[in-house]
Amino acid sequence: MLDQFGRTIEYMRISVTERCNLRCTYCMPAEGIKQMRCKDLLSYEEIIRLAKIFAELGIKKIKLTGGEPLVRLNICQLIAELKAIPQIEQVTITTNGVLLPQMAKDLIAAGLDGVNISLDSVNRESFHQLTLCDQLPNVLQGIDTLLALNFKSIKLNCVPIAGINEDQLMDIAGFAQKYPISVRFIELMPIGMAHDFTAIETTKVLSMLQERYGVLTPYTSQLGNGPATYYSLPNFKGKIGFIEAMHHKFCTNCNRVRLTSNGFLKLCLQYDKGIDLKDLLRSQKADNVIREVIEETIYQKPKEHLFDDSSIVEGKDQRNMFQVGG
């Protein structure tokens, strides 16, 4: 499936909920959110129906997101059904890791191919300050559980934020030294509540890494579905990666679209452009009609985001990251 700029769209992020069991200060209000009505949420049956249509159009890889996807009941059932779609090659999940200790075995049994764990601090006090929840022991136990189960595809996602976790970054990188884990530093994007925070530039993180761990060597083999650039370090069992959506944006190679938990097909993080697929599903439209609408919509995917252009107001998505699926 191609968009108007000839990009192959083969990767979809599906949000299954806006809810989360943490309250990260750059993502979600401390008081939480007004819960979406159950009837406004896509059912698993609707997600599977759409996933089959997307697969027929060329989507091969699916990542489940939120909110926190593991708080939605019977998520393993959804994973198993997605894995059963013949054209889907890979189903992965992005999680905060809090529920992994008790869910890891079932997730693996359902066929999950990879787990990305968001981890911005490994100090219990600062983790508590950042997330407003004292859940770091559960997250670390979740990582240990996956390793003990010999799960092969584990990635840690860390967002470097000035004045928040600068003193934690090298300890987080240390996971890649001890374990066959990829640690990725993801540039903060000015979306929703993140406007109030300042990103730490990649050049600074690179300098800190070299000072602490040695020379970084570019790693050219493919790791994952996204735009991360990876490095090897001396005596590291895993890799260090960087995703720079702002300073080294990768829009020319963007291969993804997003489906929000209430059924909106979102084409780019910055813009509200897309289409409500839930309405099509619930108005009894046939699959071939929905397929045509999806194909026509994705063809119009914007050329690039322009987050650094403050003059752009029209068409700008005002929602927070947890509302659009990360």
C-alpha cells in the first residue's frame, strides 16, 4: 500500500485504551482522565475485522499501544487473534511494564513477538516523582521475568528530559551492557503536556555514553520496524538506539499509520487528518467499501510533520500522546 509520496505503508500502531496505571508528568494529568465510554471503544471483534482489512492492503506488522495496553482485559486474546491473520508477520506491544510480572507468560504463549518497555528512571524516588506511582520494583521484575523466560526481543524506551532524568540515563543504558536488550533514547516530541518540558539533545546523550562506556560504533543491521539508529559499545550484550523525530526526522521513510482506541485512523502525529473507521464499521459498511476508504485515506498521508513551525495551527492535533496511541 503506497501513499501519495510513494512510501510503503506496512506498519500499524493500534491503541487499545487511553487508560494507564501510571501518571507520567509529560504524558497524562495527575488526576487521570475522563474514561471513554465502553461503547465508544473499538471492540476486539472490530479491531480484528479492521486488522484483516489492513493486512489485505499490505500491513504486515502491528504494535499494540495505549495508554497502557496491558490494563485492557483479555489483551492476550487479541494478540492471539492478530497473530492468526495470515499476512501479519509480527505483533509487538509497548508497555510501561508494571503488569509484566504476572502477564509475561501469557503474552508469550499468545504469540507476542516483542516487548517495548517505557522506562525513564531506575531510581525509585525519581521514578515515583516522574510517574506519580511507586511501581519501579514491578517494572524491574517484569524485565527480569522476560529475561528468565528467554524472551528474545526486549527494548527499553527512555525519553531524556532536562531537569527530570538526566542523572538516570547512563544507568538505563547499562541494561544494554548487562543484557541482550536494546535501549533506545527517544527524543521528546512537543505533543500535549510534553510542551511544558525540554528535551535533552542526542549529541549530549552520545557524549555522556562515550564518557561512561567508550566508543560507539554504528550498527548497520536492521533492528525492529522503526527509524531508530543503533550503536554497539565495547562489552555490551545489547545495543543503544536513538529515535530523533525532531532533529533528524525520518518522514521520508515513514511506514506507519495509527488507529486510536475509538477507531480513528490517524495518518501523522502532528495532524488531525484521517478518518473515523468506527462509524464505517457500525454503519454496516461492507469490507470492500471500508477497504477502499482506508486506501484512499492513507494515500493522502502528509509529506512530513512540521512541529518546529509554530505558525501551524490549522489541522494540528491538540490531543495528548496517550489519546493518539504513541
